[in-house]
Amino acid sequence: MLELTAVEAHEAMAAGELDAGEYAEAWSKAAAGDDLNAYLWRNEDGDGGAIAVDRPSIAPIAVKDIFCTEGVPTTAGSRILDGYRPPYTATAVQRLIEAGAPILGKTNMDEFAMGSSNENSAYGPVLNPWDRTRVPGGSSGGSAAVVGGGLAPWAIGTDTGGSIRQPAALCGIVGLKPTYGAISRYGMIAFASSLDQCGPLTRDVRDAALLLAILQGADPCDSTSVGLRQAPQLPDREDLKGLRFAVPSDLTEHVFDAGVRQVFEATLEKIEALGGELGEVSLPHAEHGISAYYVIAPAEASSNLARYDGVRYGMRAGADGDLIQMYEKTRAEGFGAEVKRRIMLGTYALSSGYYDAYYGQAQKVRTKIAADFRTAFEEFDFVVTPTSPSVAFGLGEKTADPLAMYLNDFFTVPMSLAGIPAISIPAGLSEPEGGGPRLPVGFQIAAPAFAEQGLLDASYALEQAIGFDARPQGVRGG
């Protein structure tokens, strides 16, 4: 049962060939075997909170712990939300429950989704299922690890600057960031509101299509949600004839691991073998994406995280009756180092005298990046890059160098700033620099806004040609 994809299980349940209760129980037992520190809470923990589904009819799912779930612990990976049990459920999770998806549990993550390695979690790092001495990527590292490690059939995460696609690449699974506004953000704890987007982490592209079809749609509780013009259909395209793929020289000329480059170039050859056309395109402002992102995202975070003051919910540090002292002590003890760093950066960028020089300039760059993509899509159907500059790196390897950590999102941030959909699919394995077991490499495909169906169709055809079926050692089917 556990080797079925979510689509295969759904079809088997619909045909009466698979008992939904037995299937859900099997996955619950698998989740109980978590040895990756990937789950922060499981639905079977019996701690007074639970998420019930009346009639299970699709595969059980793991949920990143940034989504509010009524009566169930929700931490966003931070100590400052210790003991918080929301009085409502996020729209994305509610849609899963209504569709008949049992919730397996809440997954570990970088604190408030700030990170690329899952080492910023207040509850300890998640381990990569391919090599437990390495990171799974972040911030949706827990969701990626449970799917890659056989602890859940699929999961949802959030992507602000690459937090679905990058961990998907490092864990050898599919990660999709939909167009901004395709899925409601209501009940999703905010990091950077103009960038945050919910999306699927799955074993394959067809599962991603099914999950997106369930999640997408406008929501009266979220004025930025518009949904897709049409719910995605399961892709079945067999070739790439008539489609044009752009390789942005401005991005791909930058140095990345030799093994990643080799897998990327081999994947480009497969695109041509399937009948797709390749060409170079210039995205002149995309290489400035990281600089713009790390002004815009911290600025929005400094505003969004001002609400955590110990007054209304979460932890409260004692301060002998002094209100200001209580604010300061609560935030000092509740937030981790990376969150404090970004709040300080964002507050500085928004401060009087610096707003135009930093935040205003970053927004201009964002506008230019979006325009570059629009120009590219006048000639090409898709833009392709590696997902991550390297394979999964070692635990602790980059924690002392924030800039080196930030550069892990070099290839994913431009698409987030432009608000367009992008998907990462596993393209092969590469030996990490310095030696060690071969690790997954992700291939990223980006499409124009609201072109998810075409993106899924092309990704599916390429996925079938690549034939990536490797699993971490010890995982079922591996």
C-alpha cells in the first residue's frame, strides 16, 4: 500500500480496491517511525488535540507547522508560540480535510519559514533521508523529508523565496510553487505576505497536480487569493514538441557544483530528445534577486512579527510587572538568532531616511525582474535552471555564514519575486564535492503566471523521460 502514489491510491479507493481506513492506518504507523525529527506533532499523539476527517477518500497528508489548525499545537518552528492552539483552521488545511485527506501530523520547519536548511528550527534540525549528516533544505524541510523518507505520501509546505522547491530538490521529490494568489494564505502564519505561497511536495508530478487541484481557489478570507482559471487536470503529455525552453545565461553562468551542472546539462539534452527547443534568454536583473529579496522579505517580516509580544498568545516572559521589559524579554527569549537578524535588517530598511535607499530600490528591482520574465515568455514557453546550486550540504556547514546560506536560493528567488509558478523535479543523482553518497539534484521549470496546467504537462513528460526512481536507502521501494 505504501508504495502507491497518492493518485494511484485515490483511484484504487474510488474503485473499491483499497480500504481507506487500512491505508490511513498504514501511513500513521509509518509516520510513527519518524527518525528524522521531521514531525513536531502527529495526529495520533493523544495530547488532547486531533484533526478528524469524516470520510477518508484520498491519501493522508503531512502539513507544515506554519498552518493554523484548530485546537492543535501550531509553532511555526518557534519557541515564541509555545502552547499556542489556534481557534481556527487555515483554508488550505480545511480544503484538504473536506476533500477527505486524513492529517498525519505537523512538520518541522525553519523558524517562521526563515532559512534554507531547517537548522533554524527551535526544535532541532530535520535530517536528510538520503544522508542523516546533511540538511534536507528549508524552510519546508520537514515536509520534504517526510515525503522523501517514506513517512508520508505527500505534504504541503510554503514557498517565500524557494522554501518548497529547494528542499524538494535536496530530498529527491517534486516541489511546486504555484502562482502567487492561486491558493489562499488565510491561516498561514505570515513571514513576507507579498511572497508567501502554499504548495505541494509530492513523489511525482501527477500527485502535485491532484494536490494543487484540491488546494487552489479564491477565498473570501484572503483578498489576495484568486485561484486558477481552471482546476488542474492530471497530466499525460508524452513529448515536448512545439515547446520552447529558455536557459537564462545571467543565472546559469554562475558557478555551481560540477555534479549539479552535469545533471542539468543532461536534462537539457532530454528536453531536446523529447522534441523541445532550447534557447538562451537574458534575465538581466535576475542575478540581483537575492539582494532585493533580502531587503523586501525582512522588511515585511519585521512588520508581521511585531504581533508576537507575549500579550495575546504564545510564550510570555516574566518581567516584574513592567510592560516594556516583558515585551523585550519575551521577544529576546522567544525568537531565534536568524529571526532576530531579519527583524533588525527589515526594521532598518524601513526606517526613516533609509526607506527609499533600500526598500524602495528593492521594489524597483522586483518590478524589473517581473518585466524580464514577461519579455522572456513572449518568445519562450518556459524558463529552466537548476533548483539549487549544490546538493544537500552538511549539518552546520553554513550556519556561521548567513550569506553563504542565503545563496542557496539563488535560482529560486527570481520566480518568487515575479510571482510566477515554478516546479522542481528530481533529475538525477550527483556525488557531493568532497565525496560521500550520491545525492539528488533538482531541475527547475518556471512558467508564466497562471500557466500551471502547461507547466505540469511539460514537467510530467520530462519526468517520464528522466525516469528518476531512486529512493534513500531503507525507504520502501529503495
